[in-house]
Amino acid sequence: MAIFLTKESKVIVQGMTGSEGMKHTRRMLASGTAIVGGVNPRKAGTTVDVDGSEVPVFGSVKEAIEATGADVTVIFVPPKFTKDAVVEAIDAEIGLAVVITEGVPVHDTAAFWAYAGAKGNKTRIIGPNCPGLISPGQSNAGIIPADITSAGRIGLVSKSGTLTYQMMYELSDLGFSSAVGIGGDPIIGTTHIDALQAFQDDPDTDLIVMIGEIGGDAEERAAAYIKEHITKPVVGYVAGFTAPEGKTMGHAGAIVSGSSGTAQAKKEALEAAGVKVGKTPSETARLARQLLQG
């Protein structure tokens, strides 16, 4: 089992023929992902040789789904075109849209997030400004390096791409059922809470690692949800303990207002919900290891 992405997932890439799209399509194919097509209206009907694999290019997401049965799209298009690309995916009712692009205007994200809801939430959105997700040994949709970890029974949900990679590496011997990078923008699709519930429901996930960061109240809301709904052990880390007060740090979502949104406030909320919280990524990995092996 895995959450959101499995070995049966058929993946298309919007923006595959661009430099970033092509680079990461190669990496996804090399890691075993079933890439069944790309989308570029200007190159519809052509094929692209990706390290010996002939990948067809379609004019739209709808055409790609009809021809291949694709159920996942990974979006590598420039910020000014991202809203249209996501809306196209939603209109085609693809099951999962992974939005890698950073620098997407917040009002664009709000618009396509609301559009997905108005259309019945048939398309799960992950991102934007995220590394995507990986179910090791099964499929990889995004930019997460596939060779830094192994399959196992830990579920990981993280705001930070870099910390996603570090945690996967530190616990690579134990391995992960799935790792989901949700992104750190002020408005995102899939949240900590969505991933926590999915891991709770996944019989092959025994422990959950949740990585947050300063700014906003997503971690406090996740803590309240954990207290009420999550029975599996959760280990947490909140980036930004040493951030100077009153500064905007890192991701666009990392805005601290007074004591609200600080790493310490988030840590206290999580600990009150029974979550073991590390002060560093390495300490968090040690806590996870102790819980899983103990």
C-alpha cells in the first residue's frame, strides 16, 4: 500500500518538453514511474525519446487520459501558465495533480483551489511549490530523488522539500510507505491533515513523521486533528527555532505574527497532542527510529 500514488499509477507530465520537465521526466522514468505521456498543445501528435523510451505528446490532459488512462499529472509549467494548467487538469477530472512550480501567485492558487472544490474535488492537488511525492519502489511523481531511501513503514508529510530529503535519507534503512511534500505556500492543495488521515487509513504505515515550519497555523490545526483522529504514533519537527523575530523567512507561508506561528508555539501545540517533537531533523529521526524499533 501507499497513499495517493502506487505502482498502478499512470503519470503524464504537463510541460514535459521543457528543460525542467524533461530532466525530471528522465528521473521519474529511471525510478520506475509509469510515464505514459506528456502534454504540450504545440507538439501534439509527436513523440519524445526519453532515454530510449518513446513517450507520446498530447494536445491536452483530456486527450492524454482518453489515450492512456492516466490518473496522475505532474505540472512543470512557468508560474504565469500554472493556473490554466491546473484548471485544465481539473476539467479533465484527473485524480491527482502534482504542482511542482514555485512562484505561483497566491491569488492563482486560491482560484484553482476553489475551482477544484466547485467541481466536486475530483482532482487532488498537491502543491504548488512542492517536491511532489514518492512511494518508494512503486512510483515517483515530482523531483524527489528516488535513490536516497527505501520502501518501509514510515509515512512522511512535509512542508519543506529539503527537509523531506534529509528525513528520507536519515531513515533510509527503515524506509517509507510514502513521502509527500505538500509545499510551504500560504495556500496549498493537500494539507498536513489530509496526509495524516491518509496515513492513518493506510495499513502499511506504522508511524508518521510530520515536518512543518514557522508561519501560519497549519501545524496547530494539525495538532488538534491528531489529538482527535490519529491513533498511530506521530513524530514532528518544526523548522525555524532560530529565526529572528519579526522577519519573513523562507517560504511565502512562513510569516510570523507576534507569538502566533513561531516554532515554539507549534512545538507546544504538537506535544500537547501527544506528538514527540525533535529540536533538529536528526533528533526527529532518532525519535522516529526509537518509536518504530522500540
